Amino acid sequence: MTVSRTSIMNLLLLSKDALEKPSIDEFVQGKPLGEGNFSRIIEVKHKATGEQFALKVIEKRRIKRLRLRHQNIYNEINMEKDVLNRLRHPNIIRLYQTFQDKTNLYFLLELLNGGELLSHLLHEGQQLGLDEDLARFYLADVVNAIEYMHANQVLHRDLKPENMVACTNSGGHLKLIDFGTAKNLVDKKLVGPNFVGTPEYMSPEAIDNKEPTYASDIWAFGCIVYQLLTGETPFSGGSAYLTFLRVKAGNYSVPDYLSPDARDLINKLLQKDPTERLGGTRSDAMSAVKAHPFFKGIDFDNHTQAIMPSSQFCGSEFFPLVTSLSVAEKSRNVHHSLGLSGDVVQDQVNALSPRDRNIVMHILRRRHILHLPSIYPRFFSSGSRGRCLYASNRGYVGFTHDLQSQWSGNFSFIQVPGPKLGQATALAEADNQGGSTWEAESKAFLKVIEVLNSQRPAFVVICGELVYSKPSQTFYDAQVTAFQELLNQIIPQIRLVFVAGLDEFDTPDEMIKYQEYFGDARFSFWFGGIKCIVANTTALCREQEFSEEVTAQTEWMKNELENGKLCARGTVVFSGHALYWTAPGAQTGSNNEQATSRVEVPEQLRAKYWEMIRNGQVCLVVSGGSTISNVVSVVLKAAGEETDEYKCELVSCNTQWKDSSSVIFKTEVSQAGVVTKTYLMEKLCTT
């Protein structure tokens, strides 16, 4: 029998919009499309019409079991049904029917072809982000969908690329899915918890379990903008808890290669205060988003007719260079110091524009190879300078939680004071600046380098006293350049960690210049499951001049110590000045003399920091600028009657490296714990 096109269309309408509930027997079940916490989705075909759908199957027995630990499960099911029955928009998935039998509940949904938006961020197997034109195309769809939802007083509350499908049968345009955690602000009968969503996209107020507003979706949209442009979420911390800490602190950094409009949009969307976000808490907040310069040229009213841009990722042309950098790293001699002159690959890096250089670094970082010894230093004026600039964005390139949070075997690190390059000449010359030579300090410090290369620690911590001149003085640049060239004789596998010491800088402007050569003055990093925190005590000693930095660092230090206490195998604190308070009953190591700093952190601040360190259950505190060199073992107890006592080592590094009679400290980290030993240089040199 021949069926006319009109008859088929009538049957299609009947199957989608009929008031009478269909039966599962009316469908031919096909391939699985996905699986959720309490449901699975399969492709089905209506027997009478041949129309294809996505069928969400919810097993009744399973949700009864899950209700014991997920009390809101029925609310989520009913909320999705209620919301999708109300919403009709080209950028939102269509719910045609709901029905049930003795075994299952069924949601008959629009079949979407094209895959999750998240999969479109992949380039050569890595999520790198999208070209801004393509990201703008997708984001305009999201804006229209959110604006429509908010106009109908619906909050999605779980916006993320995994809940968006790029549909091939509609020109690549997006449709939003998964409304289980949505909130209907009109109908109050379906009341669910406020603490819902995916950690990487949850707003600060959602984490605090506060009443949701339209601004919560605005925050999630900001996270999506960031992710589409960079391939990663702005606040990912490796675990839900660490992510929540980063969200509440508002800590994120935007890659320099993004356009000014993109950077500005992200900044305006990711404001911790909901009322300060672009559009605020109003239901028409998306109108402010649509007016932002980033969306200039987008016709939102007719965007469903827009053609998807052909561009994919702005850095695709640099993939061959990235491969060459990886090959060069694998083929280099690991026993040689880092030399990049005459290197063909280096010539290609040098030819990059500043923006292109940032794009290449982004690709390398996302592939987890930017930090490798012969790669990261290439992107600076010299390899020796690049080795000194790993401390960035309050972290350390490569020594991150995602790469170094797990124990992988015993390791060691060494702490030494710097050589204070130029001091001997400064004392002998009338100008007192030490500009002519630094041979004496260089010769003495070469002995340190010899020992470091033989001991092969994971990293070396240089506690202050780097050069004699201040950043604002004439010979600072020359002294620092000479010092960095000296350090470049350390084999590249040994990473360099710098701690600002007694006289590193006196003013905020001098601190900025110091950081141009040695990276952040305060930062944290991970290695082998141990968390290390480098404090900027130089600023603490000049509290009046650095009032903003002191306030910011104190809050940062509190969060970092809390993070280490909960997530690390042990926490270590490095500082250029003593942060510890005199501890009664200290069991001393090689020297019973009390260590003090020539310049001290103000007593009130030192007491505050010591209290934070004690409550953070820190296992090792290393301080530079001391009058002596020693290791002291103390027994501490965090605040609270039920806390256990624990052991902490206090290491004091004498000021300035002098000669073979000087001391270095070697910390061994094993499954048994963290132990620091003192070594005389003359013995290590003999060995």
C-alpha cells in the first residue's frame, strides 16, 4: 500500500503531539546513546511513522534504591518533565511525550545528531579551545537559550558543554539538554536543594548553598566562555573540594592570546558578587551580555539561520612546531647544561609574534610538556633567564596538583643561600655597588653547583641573597644576568626555586622588577604528593610599603595551608625570614644556638603566620637570612583539644654563600616522612 506524504506528516504529528500516551511497544529500540546517574538513553524508531527519537529510560526499581542516598531523585525527574513541557525554543531539546509501564518511566525526546559540544574542543586528542569566531557562533546559541529560559523564570543550574549538543541537521547550532537540576521560579511545589550542579561551573553562592538567582547561570556561562576559548575550565583544582576553594577565592588566569573583548567578557561574567556580574541578578541579564563588544556583529534574532564558521582552533598551524619541540627535548643530552644558540627549533620560536608565542605555550601546557627542561626556557630572552621564571600565576609550571599530587617514589631537594653576587667588589670599591666584577662569589658558588649536579635533587631552593644590588640600582641587571648564567650550569633536570630574602627589594616597583627575573615572589607548588608554599616575607618585613600585598598574601597563605593540610602527604613552607615562634622543648639538631634573622618579620605578623603554620600541620619550615645554620625538630599541636601532636622541622639557612665551610641542607622525602640533614660543603666536595 502506498502512503502519501500528507498521511505520513499526519502520523508524525500524531506520534509527537497526541494527547493519548504511547506504549513502548510502538517503538523499535536501537543503539544506546548515553547513560546518566539513574537513566539510559537509546535511539528508537516509531513503527507506524518511521520517525526517530531519543528515548530516556528510567528504571523504577533503580530510582527506589537510589532514593535512599539521593532523596531529591523524584524531584529531578519531575522537574525535567515540568520544565521541558513548558519550554519551546530552537536551542532547547524538545520533549514530546512522557509515559510509563510497570518497569520504567519514559521520556520521548527529540533525537539530536552531532555529539556533545565538549567533543568539538578536541584537536589532535587534546582539548585546546576554539577559534573566537566559532566560539562566538556557539555562545550566541547559548545566550538565546538562557535568555528564553530566564524570560520564562527557569534556571538551568547545570550549564556546561556536556549538556549542549551541536546538531549537524541544523547547521551545527546548539541545543541545551539535561534539565534535571533546573529550577522553576513560578511553581514552588518542586523544591530541591540549592547545592546542585557540576563543581567546575558552580557559582560561589551555589557552593555556599544560597538561594539561586539568574546570576548563577550567568556565572556558569562565564565558565563556558572561558572553556570554549581555552579548552579548560577556569577553576579546575583536581578535586571537587579544591575546585570549590578556587571558585570562592576567585582565582583564575586568562591566557594572553585571547582578544581584549574576550578577556573583558570573561572578567565581567566571573565576578564573585552576583550583583556585580554582567547583567546582575535580573531576569533580563542576558540583554547586557548580548550588548557586550565580544558579540559585535551577531544578529541574535536571526542567529538560527547563521552559517557556522569554518575555522576551528587558532593554533592549528603551530602543531608541527610543537612536534619539533617535543622531539628536541627527547633527543637532547640530559648531562649537558641548557644551550639554545644555533638551534633551528629555537630560531622558529624566536620568529613568533608575542600572541603566537602565547598560543604555542598554551598548546604545550595542555599537552603537559611545556614544563620540560628544554621547552619552557625557550620562550624567554635567554634559556638561563627562562629557567628562573617557572614561578608564575601563584604556581610553578609543571609542579602542579594535576601532575604532581601523587606519590611516585623517594626524592630529595636541597636548600642553600644565594651568593650575593657583587658584594665583595662593592665593599672594596668607593661606589659600594659592586659593578665591576663578581669573580669571588662566582668561584665559591661553583662548588655548590658541582655538588647539586652530583646529588641530582628534584629541585634546589635558593633562599635569598641572590645579588648585591637592589632592583632600582645601576648594576642589578648585570649582576642578575651573570647569576642566571652561573645557575645555568646546573643540569636542566634540577628545577630552580627562588625565595625572596633579606634585601631583595624595598618597594612595590622593585618587587615587580625582581619578579621579571625570578618569577612570583609568593607561590605554591606540588612535587610527589608534597605541597610547598613560598612566602613573600620581604613584603611582610615592610608592612607599610606593601600593605596590599601583605593583606592578599595573608588570606592566600591561609587557603594554601588549609589546602595542604587536607590534600597533601605533607606541607613545606619556605621563607626568606623566620616565621616560626620560639618553641619550648625544642629538640635541636647540629646546633643548639637559637637562630634569628638579621631582619625580622614584625612580631604581630610573625605570631599570626606561625599560628597558621601550626594549625596547618606543616612538616617542614625553611627560613633564610638566619644568623646561623641549623635544623631544629619541634613537636607541635594544632588548635583544638582533639588534635594530635605532630613533628615539624625548622631549618635556618645562614645568610649568603661563602666558601666550602658553608652548609647546605638536604631534605629526603620517603614513605616514612620528611627528614632534613645538614652537610658541610667540604665533605660533600670530597665525596
